[in-house]
Amino acid sequence: MLRHIVERTLAGRSEEIKERSLGMVVFGRPPDYDCSADPVVRMSAAEIRKRLAQYYNEPRHRDQLRIELPIGSYIPEFHRSEGNSPAAVALEPLSPRAEPEFFHTEAQVPTARNRRSRKVVIAGATAFVAAAVASFLMWPESALDSFWRPVLVDPQPILLCAAKSPFSPSQPLAAGQQDSNRAGIAWADVVTLTRLALLVQGKRHPLQLRREDRASFGELQQSATILIGAFNDAWTMRLSDVGRYGFEHEGTKYWIVDRQNQAARQWGIDLDNRNSEGKLDLHEDFAIVSRVLNQRTGKMLVTVGGLYGFGTQAAGQFLTDPKYLTKFAARLKSGRNADRHAGHQPAEHEPRG
């Protein structure tokens, strides 16, 4: 979208930059789509403004030509930074239809030299702005933004779905889900729900909260969904029964299953482990963090679920604190580089993060 609006502005076609035309040309919407019901252009513009601000806030970019997208407009403005050399092409803030100063000439019969000079200036200005756009587009997004971008691109409110009651290992799973008297939410799930809600709101994206027993399959088909919890969230259990990894339990033993190696139970806990006071004695917990385009709902589905509450809370922190995803992305990259140097190409079924 940024490249499109900059190219149209430089070509003197800023009158074509309208919300509806952007929705059609950039995002493939039909000519009669409802702009008020589908805010994809407005949301994309807000994301561009945020990322431009982040980009120019870095010291190495502060002396570059600044591209700004004013609030309430889709027509970009170009500003020369204070530190630019006088020899650089000057692009002053312009009204949408104003003619740039370097287009003005004195009232005279144009000569061949004047025409050549004007073409050179225009070409130089265009190249200068194009370089600024290319520099911004090549600016790497953070690992956190990279994970959440496919989820946030859906303009519909994200559905945050948490279990209606704390996971109780003393009850059979189905009974725990059906007990309407236990309507609270586990503390670990509350903490995770709060973290995720703050992240989504911080991205200025609409959201809606549901208890898993109040969320319908139809709602999951309408928007991206974040499922919080595992054995205490019926939707997590129903929608994670496909794919390589899932949740399994037998008696007091709970584990994450690798469906390509069913016999292995390396990621598991036993809720029968008690200390001398009879209290649960867990020294580790495990969780699944996933983001997939779910085949059943047709929408992005994020799962944040631990075998016990500790795992769920840790998974929520992992997905909302930039430092954890940044470290994970670095480790993933180094692992792939090591595979390449060793002449090994990961098979399609091997986990990639």
C-alpha cells in the first residue's frame, strides 16, 4: 500500500488515492465493497503510520528523507530532515494537489536546456523518494510483529476465548467442562488473557472476549481466534486433534503428543506427584504455542495452552514479550544456517518453529 500511494503521488495522480480505490487495487476488494464494514485500508494506514514512526525513530534513519502519512489522509507527504545536506533534493511538505516548487519556472519560452534540467530534477526527486520507500520496505519487522501480522491483518475483531473454569485434575475432563457451577477462570488464564488483550489493543485492533462455553463454532469462522488453555478449553481440544502436535492424558498423566512418534512422552507431567504436605509438586510444565490457518474454521487460529496453568502463563508471556520471540527467531535462524552448512535440508514434517 505504501509503495502504491507513493508511486501515484509522484506521478501526479494523487486524486486517485481514495479508500475505495485502495481497497480494490491494493487489497483486491470488489468495486461495491462496504468501506465502513471492511476497514482494511484504514487499519493498513494506521499500521503504516506506526511503522514509519518506528523506522525514523532509529538513529541511523533520522537523517533520511521522511515519508509521512497524515491522519485522515492517504496521500503521503515528503519532508527533508534537519540533517540533510543542502545538495540533496528538497521535497517540502505539500498539500495533496499543490505543485512542487521545483516544478515552477519563470514565465518564458522553455528552452531545450530548461526542459532537460526539469526532467533531471524530477527524475532525481523521484529516485530519491523511491530510495526512501525501498529502504523502509526492506527494514526488518520485529519477531513479535512477524508472528502477529497474519492474525492482525483480518479486520474483524479477534476472538479471545478462555476456559470457563480452572482445570481440575481431580475431575474427569468432560465433567470438569460441563460443571456450570464452576464459572470462574483460572488465575494463569486470567494473566494470559490480560497479556494478550493488551497486546491486541496496543495494535489498535478490535477484539471480543468469550468464555469457551459461550463461543460458537460460527463465531470462530468469522474472525481470527486466540484459544487460551488446553485441557480446560473444549475448543482447544477439538481443534488441536489434527496436526503433528496435540494434547493427551491418561489418568493423572498429561503430555504433549507428537503424532509422528506416538510412543514418546518426553513432554509430560504427572499430577499425582505430591510433596510431603500432599500439595501438587511440579518442577516443570510444557505448552503448545501455535499459529495456523485452521482448516475447519478457515481463519487464523492461535493456541496458547499449557499442560497445567504454569505452561499456559509462560506461553502467554512468550507471545507478548518481544525479547522471547526475538531470541527464538535468532535461534531458529542459526539452526537453519547450521543445517545448510552441514548440507542438510529440513524435511517438510520437521518442526520449524
